[in-house]
Amino acid sequence: MAPTDTPAGTPAAPEPATTTTEPGPVPGDAPVSAPAPGYLAVFRVREFRWVFGAHLLSLLGLVVSEIALTVLVYDLTRSPLLSSLTFALGFLPYLLGGTLLAGLADRHPPRRVLVVCDLICAGAVALMVVPATPVAGLLVLRCAVAAVAPVFQGTRMATLADILGDGDLFVLGRSLLRIVSQSALLAGFGVGGVLLTVVPARGAIALTAATFLLSALLLRLGTARRPARAAERREGVGATWSLLRDRRIRRLMLFFWVPPLFVVVPEALAAPYADGLGVSTAALGLLMCAMPVGTIAGELLAGALLSPATRVRLVAPLLLAGFLPFLVYALRPGPALAALALVAAGAAGAYTLGLDARFVAAVPEERRGRAMTLMTAGMMTVQGVGMAGAGLVAEFVPVHLVVVGAGLLAVLTLGVLLATEERDGADRHVTSR
């Protein structure tokens, strides 16, 4: 995941991107903008193609290493608790990394940050392969990879705005990376499972070290040298929290953070739900794949068919509509109907395209890396909290009712946030007259 300074040679400057006017509030008027350029226009930008390839490599490496490490820890300890803890440790360090290290995204040249993060991941994974590394060491190394992840992701997100501009090309570029992320989850677990049938766990982990190194190489050779956004600033954690004191940025952060808190509930409880229905493991796989498939389809359709203004106007309706399919669980549906509901819920995730446009317009450029690192860290942290919370509640409440409750609570919470946003927008309109 990470960068070093480019050579003295002059790399190609980033290609110009189309621009749009600044988006308005979530439920308010949409911006007047040019028609959406489409996904193919994003791939015409040379630098993005290199970033896209590096993203694919590092993501596959991360997914496969997680699976292989879980298997390795279980083989060494025969402990289901320690094995499952390797997944939990993928979420917990996000909060610390995203708050304590967020300033690195703006304080150093972005390419250097990206390349160094990838090299740290490669080094940590390589140490996992060493037979002398104890289980405790494996878990610490897992934490190290997770701690640098939000810095890498936030820096890459801010760099996309440098490469593609802060208009619709940026929104579509972000969408493509999310689509790859969802696809990698589907393919990565399959690839990891197949790989572990032919090579031992340490061998699979060793291969993922190569993916991180290749990602670093692509970023080093394929992205332009850019100066740090705020090299002269030596701001600590206080600067990260100062972002949240901006009401507009704080509200946008919440729109990114609240949905993942609840959207993970059906997936977190898919295994006990399938067990309660008495269905096969194939049905469980269907439930696990349904939401990512819906997310991919929704993003592709929204990015290809809707204008930037329409996407912004649909943020509020999609935020609320995305959780209504959860209410189908009140009927305790079979796997086919439950999967259809989850596909619909995933498709509503297209709200992120309109929200991305608002976020990049709201954050000052010199704080962009820090803000996007914090936003990424928050999203991953709340997913871990949502999974743990769902499991805890399901100890006392039937699984299908937990999903229904999550949907109702999500709609209520988002409804309050949207109503507050609309009221603040009306107040600003009145006071500006």
C-alpha cells in the first residue's frame, strides 16, 4: 500500500479531469453539472490505471493473507477463539491508526506514504512466514497491517482527487475502487480457499507478500511525484478532531459511518440464520454473497446511467431505502427471498457516489488526506462494532428479529440526521437573505 519520492525525472502530469459545481446538501437541490463522463473516461487517465492495478493487487493480498493467517493460527493453537481473533484484529487497529496517524497523509508526499505503507505490509506479512514467529507475534503483525491500512486508504482517496480532479471523475474512480473491493471479497475468499488446498498456510502468506511489493512498485513507477499538502503543519491528534468540529464535515462523516454500523448485521448473522433454517452451506454462501453482488450492480448502474446531479439528489432516498429490505426478515424468509432482500439492500449503497461528491467538496485540500483517513477508519471501526453488537444481541433475541431491529433503528437514525440536515439547510437559506 505506499509511496517513496519519485526520481529526478519529470513524470507525466496528471491528465485534466472534468469539473462540476459544488454539490448542495443531501436532501436539498442537486448541483448543476455536466453529464456523467462514464467509467471508461476514468480508465483513460493513465495514472488511475496504475492506481487501479495496485489496489487490486494489495486487496487480493490482504484478503488471502487474512484467510491464510486464520488457518495458520488455528493449526498452531487449535483454538477457535484465537483463530477468529485474527479477523477481529483487522478492525480494532483502524481506530488508532486512523486517529493517531491521520496527519501523515497530508504531512508527507502522497506517493511516499502509499509506497511505504505497502512496504510495511509486505514486511509484516514476510515476518508471519518465519516459523519462529510465535502466535502472539502473528497477532501483533496482523495489527500492524491493520493500523497502516486507514492511512493508506485515506492517502489513496485524496490522491485520486489529485489525479482525477474533484468532480465526477473522482466520484467514478472511487466507485470503481469500491467495486473492486466488493469483487475481491467474493473472489479473494475463493482464491484463498483453493490456494490453501495446494500450499500450506505459510506458503499462501508468502505469496501475498509479493502482491504488496508489486503494488508498491506500480505506485512508485506509475504515479506522479507530488508535494505534501501540508508539509509545514505539525498538527497532532487535535487537528483530526478539529475536522469534526466543522458541522458540515461532521454531518457528512456520520452519513458515511452510520449505514455500515447496521448494514453488516445480516452478514454477521448469516451463519446462525442459515443454521436456524436448516439449510445447506451452499445457501449460506448465497446469503454471504448477496449484498456484495447488489452493491456492485447498484454502483455500476448509478455510475453509468445517472448524472452527477441525480446521484446527489438520490442520496437521502437511497440511504433510507437501503434498510427497508431488512424488514423482510420479519417473515423469517427462506434463503432465496432473504438473498433477494440483501441484493436490494446492497444496490441502495449507490448513495455513496453522491456522498463522495459532497465530501470532497466540503474538505479543504490541505486537510483532505487527514479527513479521508479519519472517514475510512470510522467506517471500518463501526463495522467491527456492528458485527460484535449483532452477535451479542442475537444471544438473547431471535436472529431474524435482530436483522429487522437493525433495519428499523438504521432508518430512524438516518431519518433524524437527514431531518437535521434539511433544517440546517433551511436555516442557512433564511439567514443568508
